[in-house]
Amino acid sequence: MPDALSLAEMGWQPFFQQQLSLEEWDSVTPARVVEQHKSNIEIVSEKGRQSLHVTSSTPTLTVGDWVLLESDGRLLRVMERQSCFRRKAAGRQVAEQLLAANVDTAFIVCSLNDDFNLNRIERYLSVINEAGAEPVVVLTKMDLCENADELRTQVQKLDSLLCVEMVNCKDSSSVTALLPWCKPGKTVVMLGSSGAGKSTLTNALLGEELQATGEIREDDEKGRHTTTHRSLLNLPSGGMIIDTPGMRELQLADCEAGVAATFSDIEELSRQCRFSDCRHETEPNCAVQKAIESGELDQRRFDNYSKLLKEQAFNAASIAERRAGARDTAKFHKKVKDAKYKSK
């Protein structure tokens, strides 16, 4: 990425312009987070590129964020996000992790091999719908799949309005189907499992080998991690793209609206049930169970809907409980500190 870019080249939009007062416009410098590391973040503005050291007092930032800098280059504040992708932190951590911000379109990259999984695609759709971005399912490695059209049809059945594209990442002409979402001023994020072809696809859109790529394992067709950190890159088309490390775990948290939007067909059926609090199990006149029995609704889809709703509710409650505990601890420490000060 160039050391300095115009605001338009970085994806500046009226949404961000409206957050600035006239006084701020004359005294501050807008900048965008382009790389995120453990101890520092890289930002780019019209004045150039710089690194900001991350401390315990630094606001939570992620790639794609817009920030305002004071005249001396110090961080003033983080701007309100137009969209934000979140998940429960991987492993046993009870915390929320930001994945990307201020994205217009999210490419759900899924390869047409053993990585193909409708449940996983629905999981990504829930995160994207919650974030407020447009989802596009990109099925890769179509040249290696004999039943590619059949698998594409399965994805399309999830939502008739969902954009689904099939590409061969090693064929530049095949990737041109994705250019309508990569226009000047627009930001795209790559989401998907390791080995799905995100970095190869990113390189194809960039027109050069900037992102490291690796072959899938022969024994199980699973991918290896090749991208190690999130980065925001300029596309020749004028847009910007965020390549993210492959995620073996995407736990939902506080994502009820996203799940509801992803499974809008089930939500609509639920409103036809006899009871407003129907669990869709053994209740009489359950529209959801009738749809499953008639074949209108797939049992797999309903099971995944139920699973994701329970998962996001449980994780959201766990994170909220930890936050409350942290606040109580902070208040206790302040109380003790104040008591010591008064006793002097």
C-alpha cells in the first residue's frame, strides 16, 4: 500500500464526514487502520503512513477503522463504525473479538471440496447480516469440482436473493465476476476457513502475488494458515480489500438480529405458529414443524438455526457477565484507593 492516500482512495464516505465538526475538520487528520498486530497498528492518512503503539488505554481497534489524529500525530478518537464484524474470541476466552470494520461487502470464500459446508456458510451469513454489510458467497476451486453447479444450487436455496459466484482463483478472467463489488471507494473483506483460497483470490484481484498462499493437505483437503494478520490493501479497480487469517472457529455472540435475517424464512414461519413462544418441538399447530414434515423446510437448516440462536445467546450472556465483573472489580479498586488517600 502507498505511504499516503487521498480520503477517497481510502474509502472515505459521507457517513464519516458527518461525524466531524467544522473545528475538527481544520485541526484533525482522518486516518484508516490498514494493519493490526499484537503491539501496534499501522494507519495511513493523506499525510502518510505511521505506526501507533497499542497500550492498555488504547481504544479497541480493528482493520478498517477510521480514527482522528491530533496535529502531533497522537490518537484523538475512533470514529463511529458504519459496519463491524465481531465474534467470540477463539478458545476458552470469554471476550469479544473485532474482525474488521467499515466494510461494504463481505466475500464468504468456500472451496468446492471437503471444505464445502452449508452450516458454516449460514454461520458467516449471520455474522455479516449482524454487521450490516452485503454478503456474497464465493465458491472457489470450481476447476477441481465435478458437481460445482449442484453445490452452487444448494447455496442459492439458502436465500433466493443471495449473490453466489463460482471462480477459479488461478484464472484471472474468472475473477472478473467479483469486480462489481470492488469499485472505487468500496471496501471488501475476505472471510472463510484456512485453505479456502482467500489469499489466492486476493492476489488475483490485486493482479500480483502480495499475499502468501499454500497448497491444501492431500490427506484431508484441509487448508493451512497462510495469512497471519489482517491487512487492508488497495485494488487496481480502486476499491480496498481486507484479507483475514483463516478461522477454524467462528463462535457467534450477541448476534440475534443476524441469525434472524439469515433464517428469515424460519422467522416468518414462526409467526404462523399457534403460540407466540413456540419452541417448534411438540407444540400443536406449529408451522415450522409442518414445513419440515412437508419438505418445505430442511431439517438441517432448522437444526442449525436453533444451534446458532442458542450459541449466540449463551456467549453474549457470558461476555456480559465478565464485563459486569470487570466493572465491579474496577469500582472496588477505586474505592480502596480513595479510602487510602483520605486516611493520609
